[in-house]
Amino acid sequence: MSWETVIGLEIHAQLATRSKIFSGASTAFGAEPNTQASAVDLGLPGVLPVVNAGVVEMAVRFALATDAHITQRSQFARKNYFYPDLPKGYQISQMALPIVGEGAVTVSLPDGSEKTINITRAHLEEDAGKSVHDLFPDKTGIDLNRAGTPLLEIVSEPDMRSAEEAVAYARYIHALVRYIEICDGNMQEGSFRCDANISVRPSGQSEFGTRAEIKNLNSFRFLERAILFEVERQIELLEDGHEVVQETRLYDSEKDETRSMRSKEEANDYRYFPDPDLPPLVVEDAFIEQVRSNMPELPKVRRTRFIEQYKLTPTDADTLMADRATAEYFEAVLDGQKFAPKLAANWIIGELSGRLNKENCDIEHASVQPSRMAQLLARIEDGTISGKIGKQVFDEMWGNDASADDVIEKKGLKQITDTSAIEAMIDEVIAANPSQVAEYQGGKEKLLSFFVGAVMKASKGKANPGQLNQILREKLKSS
Ligand code: ADP
Ligand code: MG
């Protein structure tokens, strides 16, 4: 029997406001415990929450970016449960009337095909605090800095059919929220985390199977591993005649397995009800239009433009688009320049990315910024240096502010285009290798590259390759 996997994701994106969703306390990461929790975040008696206008704007941005319905009169609700890191005894969330309604995104899959994933809803809510288990030997500490941090919970339809699709969707949302600047996407710091709902059903069956929910996956790799493990586990259960129980599970990355956390029977009854402290959240048309007018170009629009305007391959376009700063770097390099976009794309995807990876550095902090990169590429384009020497110049430019021209000048890297100089080097190589010359003339044409290499070496890589090739062929014929 063959099985089909069904996956729906709930993604928590921390909204990038400086203050919390209902208070003025800072959301900055890494502060001393409990230094960023105000009376509102602590739920002290007599305080009232006030919605941060920034989070409303960010939710509307998300709706516009996913062609989603905007609920113009949404509502905050209390989700009641007891936990030490939740001093109020309830979390303020949205239940019946989320600010973002149905939407959809179209994601590219590794095999080049596309798939539309529907989004059920996205609602605003506050984060809880954090239990700290490793600070005191036999006690648990509570850090409430995170309490009240704004979250957008993005719930997908159960539209994904494999771990690969789920990862592609999660990556798409991750790139999107950074593009529209509503979330920094930092997964280590917990700014972007996924819960995966997973079930399997016999192929061809229209009903969904019973699902398990894997909580708090904070890397794409863990998301993928957890799904693969969970699918295997469920298929095995069903094939052995058992049933899958609806439950919440945790992924243990060290053991690479999922473990039960709580079953449906133990699940909380949250007793949701509209929060009496907060009036309905009203989003006027004029506000939506203002947000729309401030939206950056969306990734899908930019991707099409890159392919059409710069004649990039879809793969190159996707690579450059993977993050907004890289796409902007690319366009800044091309700004006002005449060289081929493909040259810039190759250098950014190849040399620059390699360097950034090696130094674990963001493109925003790249030592060679777009204007200097453009100078360098202009020298390759106009033939002053070859692409190969370009890499040497690039290395010399890294870590200081020398221009490409300075480096080429100072290091004497200018391409040799003087015909007589190239001829002289060729003559020497020919004179030094009489037996290879004879073999070449006898028909072993493969030896051409041996001669090219030898002359290139003699020129320290600086001979113009086109001229070198041409003159060499002629001389080999006639010598
Ligand atoms: P809950 O109210 O328990 O949170 P929801 O209906 O809101 O459940 O669904 C939560 C997530 O689970 C959604 O992303 C949805 O797409 C997904 N989901 C629902 N049913 C299934 C299923 N049978 N298999 C996989 N995912 C599912
Ligand atoms: Mg849910």
C-alpha cells in the first residue's frame, strides 16, 4: 500500500517592532532577565493593554503580500491557560476574527515546478515569557522579557504533500517576512519558528488521516528531519494495525526522533473569549492604502522583473532573490553601469558569496560594496584585466578601501595587450619545447592548451587570452 503525506504549518513570526504589542517595553534580544517586562507584560492589576500601531501595519503588509483578505474589524481574544511563564493566566491572541484572513502564496520547488499553498489565516498575538532551567541547580527561573513580544501566527491549509514542499513553503514565508521587513527571521533567537501538523493517508483516499503536531522547529533542517521521521513513524503504526493518536510532539534533534508531549485528552480547553480590555481592531481603507503605497517590490514581482529586464535564468534570479539585501546589492552594482548583468550575477553568486560564507559575514557588511564591485567588473568588461586576475584584485580589495584601479596599478596586474610582448613570450615557450611543437604539428592539437598554459604562466596570468590564442595558433603553424 502506498501512503500520501499531508502537512499544514503554523509559523510564528516575531514582528520587528521596537516595543511590545501592548506595552512600551523594549523587545530587544539578549537583555538581562526581567529588565524588559513592564507592568502590562507582568499582568499587574489595574493596567490596560494598548495596541502598538506598528504591529497592525505589519499584519496588513503581510496580508497585501499574500493576496489575503484583511479583516477590517478584527478582535483580540483571551486564550486562558496556566503556566508559570504566563503571569496573567491568559495570552492575548485572536480567535474568531483574525486580522488576516484567507490568502495564498506560490512557491518554487527544487524540481523547478511551482505550487500554490493556501493560507488559512494570520493572527496577532503576544508571546509568553520563558522558563530558564539551566541557571539555578534545583530551581527553574522565569524570564519575562519575552512576554508581550508581538507575534504573527501564520496558519496554512493542509496543502503540502512532502517534507520538501513544507520546507519550500517555510523558506518562502521566511524570505517574504524579511522582504517586507516585518520580521528579522532570526531562527536561533526564536524570531521565526514552525509547528508542523503531519498526517498520512492511503494514496487515493480523500479524507485526511489523524495528525500529530510537532512543536517549535527552529531550523529548516529540523523541520525536514522531523517530518521525515514522523511520516515513517505514522506509516509504521498504521501498517502494524495501530492508530495514530492526535497529539503534540517534540522533535529531539540529537536523537533525530519525535516524542509525545501531550495527547488530545490532556489538551487545554482555552476558553477563548473576546478581551474586554481591548476594543475591536478597526483598519480603515485609508490606512490600508497608505501601507500599500509604502510596500517594497514583492519577491514574486522582482523575480519576474529580474528574468525579463536582466535576462537572468530563473535559478540565478532565485539565488539573488533569496535575500533582499543580495537582490539590492545586485541592482546597485548594475546602477548606471554598462556591463552585462550576467557578469554581476556570476560574481555575486560566486566570488562574493563564497567570501561572505567563509567570513560568516552579511552582504550588508561586505568589505567590497556595490560601487567598488562595479569598478572591478568594469575593468573585466573593458579587458583591462581577465576574470581570473579579477579574483586576485577582488582579494586585494577585501578588507581595505582601495579601488580596483589602484590595485591593478600598484600590483601591475593590467592585462598585456601589447602584441609584441605577447609574441616574445610565445617565441620563448616555443623555443623551449621543440618536441611538443613537433607533436602538435604532427596532429596532436590537444597540446594547444599546454602552450596556452605555459605562455599564461610566463605572463603571470596577464596576457589577453584572445590575443594569446590567436597569435599562438599562427606561430605554431609556421614555426
Ligand atoms: P487546531 O485548532 O488544533 O490548531 P487547526 O484546524 O487550526 O487545528 O489546524 C492547525 C494546522 O493543522 C493547520 O495548519 C492545518 O492546515 C493543519 N492540519 C489540519 N488537519 C490536518 C491533517 N489532517 N493533517 C495535516 N495537517 C492538518
Ligand atoms: Mg492552531
